[in-house]
Amino acid sequence: METPMETPMETQIELRSDNAAGVAPEIIEAIVAANVGSALAYGDDDWTARLRGIVRDVFEHPTAQVFPVVSGTAANSLSLSALCPPWGAVLCHETAHIIQSEGGATSLFGGGAVMRGVGGDGFRIDPRQLEAALNSVRWGDPHHSQPAALSLTLPSDYGTVYTPAQVAELAGVAKARGLRVHIDGARIANAIAALGCSPADLTWRAGADIISLGGNKNGTLSTDAIVSFDDAASAELVYRVKRAGHVASKMRYQSAQLSAYLTDGLWLRLARAANEAMTKLAAGLADLGVESINSPEVNMLFVRISDAVADALTDAGLLFYRMGRGEARFVTSFQTTSAEIDAVLAAVAKALE
């Protein structure tokens, strides 16, 4: 039986996820511009060649390689498969998306690689707990999975960020034991915009070997990417991405999107708009006495509200996720307007009455 499509209503305000937002107009224009004439398939086209140069310029890395893929799950699992052997382990925060919400994709594409959670306040890995986890490993014992990769979710799934110095500290701990470092950057543009740092300073200069470059949450159409700063991982990914079915025959449309996304700071402008909308929302909710669970450093906020308040907000046309136990999640996007935030705050004020 077919599921009826959602019918947008003028009174609804989208706060469920930035995945629910539309495609940025500049990205649509890039797709239209690429839709002229013919081009060789599977990345042997001018758009993909141009994208490689743009990525190297943006990340200030002379040998960086880029691999367009359809989703963040593909980017994460394929990145980590190139860093971790089947007998290895990937260490990440215990709340990380790769261990909580990707259906074991890393273990699948990693040939059985083990996922191991590490604790830390603020939904970030604590360097001391990472050191303790590595000290507990029976190194060289084939009965024990050997840690091979550290994955940092940046920003975390609870909207907190690592600074370049924090990434560098964790990368230093990991690399002292021979691990390589991955960044799950599904919302990395939001983190860079919030921190005001350069893409290079937050990634390879801080010790990252490979990153998942998010686009879908920030204005692209079914297009994320892997950016590799490690030549050995890049050589593997040529084959791993193909084997996983992510070498698109009409890659020029993905590459055209990513080129537009990274040109003239579009990705950061889109992310900044989402962050600014959340800053206004979080401040307004705090003024109303709503308790926050996280510190919303980017465009995600978790709050404690009663079921009655949540019901009233739903009735008022707010679209958001209930996380259980009296918790709700609000996520803004590049499409969220100041007027919408005003309407949300008015609805919350009324519901609290």
C-alpha cells in the first residue's frame, strides 16, 4: 500500500532535521548548467576534474582526493574501511552516529571491523578516556581486535564541536599508537562557520587523514563526499567506492554540485544561516525558561519539555522530533527564517501558559 506524500502547510515550520530542507538555489543552478550536452561517465568528466582542484584549494592540500557519494553513511563507512582492516577496531564517542545510527555499515564495508565507544563529556571524546581505552588493548594478541582508526563526529550528534586544538590532541594520542584519524563531517560546514577557522586547520593540519564531507544537510541534492588527505587511503578508495556502487555513471551532476557548494564560501554561508537561526532560537527558549540538554554550538538543540507542551507545539504546526523521556530535538537549516523563529517562540510561550 502506498504511503501518501506529505502535503506542506503554510502554518508548518520545519525543525525536524536539516535533511528535511530543500536544495539551495545555487546548487539547482549548478545542476542545470551541467545538464548541457554529453560527458564521459564515472567521473571522467571536466566537472569532476575541476572539483579536485577546488577541493585542494579549499583545504590547502596539494594531493587531496575527493570521492562523491550519495550519503553520509556511505562516506563514513567507506572512509573507515580504507583505514581499518577487518581484524581492526574503530574508536569513536559512544554517542557517535557511526555506532548508533548507521546499521553497522562500517562493520559491513570494513569486513567485520569492530566499533568501540569511548566516553567523554559534552558528547566529545575525552583524551584521558581515549588513552585508557588504548591502554586496555592487548596489542599484538590476535584474540583482541586491534584499534586502527579514531573517528571524531564534528560537530557531534548533540551539536557540540571540537576545536582544532582538541582535534590535534586526540589525533596525537591516536597516532602515537599507530591509529589513523577520520572525521565524520556531516555538518562540518556548521562547525567551521561556528569556529571561524579554516577547513585545513580543523582537518588535516590537526591530524585528520580523511573526512566525510557533508552536503545533504546543507543544501546539496543526494550528494556527500569523501575527502582523503592520505595517499594510501585514496588509492584504496578508488576501488572501494566502485565496489560499493558509489561511482555514479553521471558523476558530473554530483561534482557540479560540490564545486558550487565549495566555491566562494557558499557552504559556509548556508551553514552560518542555519547556525544563526539556532542561536536566536536557543536564546529565546532560554528566556522562556526552557531547559537545554546540550550547548547548541551549531544548528541542533535538545530541550526538556513536557508531553503536554510537545502536543501543543505539534498542534501549532511545529515539526520536530520527540526523543523520549520528555526530550525534544530542534534543528534549523539554511532555509529557516527569522520570522519562523519568532513564530516558534510565540508558540512555545503560549504552550507554556
